[in-house]
Amino acid sequence: MIDFKKMQTTECLLDKKAYFSENLLEDPHFLKATEGKSLVLVTDETVASLYPLFLKYDSITFPAGEKHKTRKTKETIENALLKKGAGRETVLIAFGGGVVTDLVGFVAATYMRGIPYLSVPTTLLGMVDASIGGKTGVNVKEGKNLIGATHLPQALFIDFSFLKTLPEKELLSGTAEVIKHGLIAKKSLLRETSLEKMVRESYTIKSDIVEKDLKESGERRILNFGHTIGHALEGIEEYAITHGEAVAIGMVVESFLSYKLGTLKIEDFETVYQLIRERGFPLKISHKVTVERMKKWMKCDKKSENGVPRFVTLSALGKVERHGGAYCTTVPKPLIDETLGWMIDALSS
Ligand SMILES: NC(=O)c1ccc[n+]([C@@H]2O[C@H](COP(=O)([O-])OP(=O)(O)OC[C@H]3O[C@@H](n4cnc5c(N)ncnc54)[C@H](O)[C@@H]3O)[C@@H](O)[C@H]2O)c1
């Protein structure tokens, strides 16, 4: 009999293959992983223009930005692969930020019923979060990441030097997920300023959680702290704000909710709010954000059950509520209204 549980664990361990370097093209692990392979590198146009040396690989590029993380772009990449005659032996290199690794990972999950890929994140957000754990997918008009697959890369290569060209706004965006890791698992990370430590510690925290719950049936949900609100905001604002900016607001609001639910002390909520403000997140929402629109988007959140949204809540800084093993909870309607009303009053620009 096939032991699926064991298979899942083995597959999960593959994700432990993360290699850290300062010059990927000379990194012996990367050279070994790519040597003699039939490779196709997929990236966005911005990364392609910044790192032309990587175009020595057979390459496919697509326009940068969240609005291109769609089924249409996936199809364009697949058509380009078919045209090149890429087969089951092909190994894709997902080279870019979270948009690229999510999209290329999803292409790899379904092309020829699944081919291997190597993940090479080039943004802080990609290094601390998006490239870890094998979640891949695209956005649709109904919501973020609603179509996708779990497909782990063969290996993950983190080259810190890519961060040197990253604009401030994008660095800040990645910091949001680092703060999230601090809030859900390790308080000391909240004050960390070294980018390298942020990346290494985030990798350890996230991969440990993913290893326990690859398919997100329980504990992995804690990585979604701040995202029920955050994803809704991104959608309503039509991706005019970065993922990190949206998650930063989401963490403030979901900490407020944790306080209102009685699980988080008011001082801890105030610390979260102050910390996120001090880091320089805009914490502003536009007139497009209304209580009704938020509720509509949150219905489609992937933690929702029968259209009722569920939230990850904090019990202290660095600790989440278990909610009986579900790691998220529904919230009485009046409290949702109160929380969204508070958000709109406090953050409307
Ligand atoms: N799969 C997961 O577990 C997971 C987790 C968190 C976030 N995500 C997804 O990640 C995405 C956001 O990722 P992101 O913030 O990296 O966005 P992104 O991929 O759009 O990158 C942001 C911008 O930075 C540019 N860029 C990339 N690398 C650069 C570099 N080294 N120098 C200069 N510019 C560079 C890109 O071209 C883009 O314009 C979202 O779609 C989100 O849903 C996925």
C-alpha cells in the first residue's frame, strides 16, 4: 500500500534544500543543479533587464507586476515552452519575485503533468516567504491565488546580492512578512535589522511550519496572519499597493480583532500598531475600501468555510491561538463590522 503520509514528508524534506550565496552563477550547488540539464529560465522583464547575465539560459520573459499573475500569462509561458519543444526532462528556473515564483511554480506543476523547477527569488519578499513551501498559483478576478497547486521546487537558491538593486518600497514590502514571522513565532525577529538574518530566520520558521503541514490543513494557516484583510485590500485597491503594504495593514487590523476577541492584551495590540507604523508602512486605504466590499472579498478567502471568513488571531507577541487545532476562527458578524469600521476610520486617506 502506498504510504501517502510518508510521501508527503519526503517531498517536504526536499524543500529543506535551500542554498545561500552571494554570487549564484558561481555557487557550486547551483552549478551542480543546472549542469547538463535542459533548462528554461522564466522571469519578468524588469529582472531580465537588471540581470542580463542570466539570459545566457534559454529564457522566457513576461511583463512585471501582480496584475500579470494570471491564467493568461501562464498560458503564454506554456505556449512558449511548447514552441521550444520543452519536455518532461526540462527543468524550469523561476527567477524573480513572488509573482514569478508563484506563476512559474504553477506552470511547472501542470506542464506535462508536472516538471521540476528551481526557485531563485530576487526580492526580499520572495526570499523570506513566497519561494518557500511550494504554494504556487495565479490570481483571478474573484480573488488572489485562487487557482494553483502545491508543487515544491527541487531546490531553493537565495543570493543576497539581488537585494542590492531592490527599490526601498519592495524591501519594505518584504519586511512585512518578516514582521509576520516575528508575530506568529519569534518575538525577537520583530526588531531585527540585518537583512541576512531576516532571510535566514524566516526561512527556518516557515520551512519548519510547512514541513509539519504541507497542505495547509491546520498549523500552516498561521502563515496567513494578516492576510484575510490583506488579500481583500490588495484586490479592492487593484494591486496599487504592494503585497507587504496590504499585509502590514492586515496585521494591524487582525491584531485589533485579536484584542477585541479577548485573546491579545491591548498593550500588545498597541505595540504591533506602533512597530508597523515606525517601520514606515503607509497604513493608508483609499475611498475604494468599504465594509461591504471587504466582506465580499473576504468571502472568497481560502480559509473561508461556506463563505464565512476565518481569521488567524494572536494570543501574545510571537504566539498564535490554536483554536482547537484549526489555527483560525470565525468571528461574530457585529465584531467584523466593528473591526472593519475601525479600520476605515483609522486608515482612510
Ligand atoms: N507562494 C507563497 O507562499 C507566497 C507567499 C507570500 C507572497 N506570495 C506572492 O508573492 C507575490 C509578491 O511578491 P513580490 O513582492 O516579490 O512581487 P513581484 O514579484 O511583483 O516583485 C516586485 C517588483 O520588484 C521587481 N524586482 C524583482 N527582483 C528585483 C531586484 N532584485 N531588483 C529590482 N527589482 C526587482 C519585480 O520586477 C517587480 O516589479 C504576490 O503575488 C503574493 O501573493 C506568495
